[in-house]
Amino acid sequence: MTTEMMDTNSLRQRLSDLRVRLLAELNHVRDGADDGSGQMGDFDPNHPADMATEMFEREMSETLTENVEELLHKVQRALARIEQGKYGLCEDCGKAIAQARLETVPYTSFCITCQARQES
């Protein structure tokens, strides 16, 4: 299936909606990391358990931020591929990505075969 034959309007809308949600999530995570509101009234910066909890929460926030940023990057690349007329084509082998795969993972840039090869 070529990108001309594929109706990308609904997938473009899904990607755009996902982009908006990811940007909101990224702002939420970053705001939560900056405001310190997660600290409890009895927080003691010199207590090992409190320091460990703070470190854990900071690392978890950083990991969540990285994951959201990575997914946002994939969504933005997919939207760019739509504009370039390259959406739905595997970036590795150049073959068409199955419509069912695009419906499930609209930001994918690899067919299932190439994705599996990359993950192994």
C-alpha cells in the first residue's frame, strides 16, 4: 500500500491529538518536579529515608520525562513523514507498513519485520 492509497487523515488527527496530550503530560511532569509539592510536612532533608524517597521521586520523574519526550519525538517524526508523503513506509526496508500496525502504533516508522530485527 502506498501513502497515496492510504487515508492518512484519521491517523494524522490521532497523532496530533496524541502530540497535544504528550505536551500536556510533559508540562505536568516538569511542573511537578519544580514545585516541590510532593514533599510532606515532616520531610527531613538529613534523614536517610527521606533523602532516599526524594532521590527515588526525582529519578522517576526524570525517567518519565525522558519516556514522554521520546514518544513525543516519534509522534512529531510521524507527522513530518505524513507531510513529506513518506508515512507508512518502513524507514529500514522501504516497504509499506501494514495498515493494522499503523492503526495500533501510528507513530511507528518500521514494519513489524524490521522492528523485530532491531529489537533482537
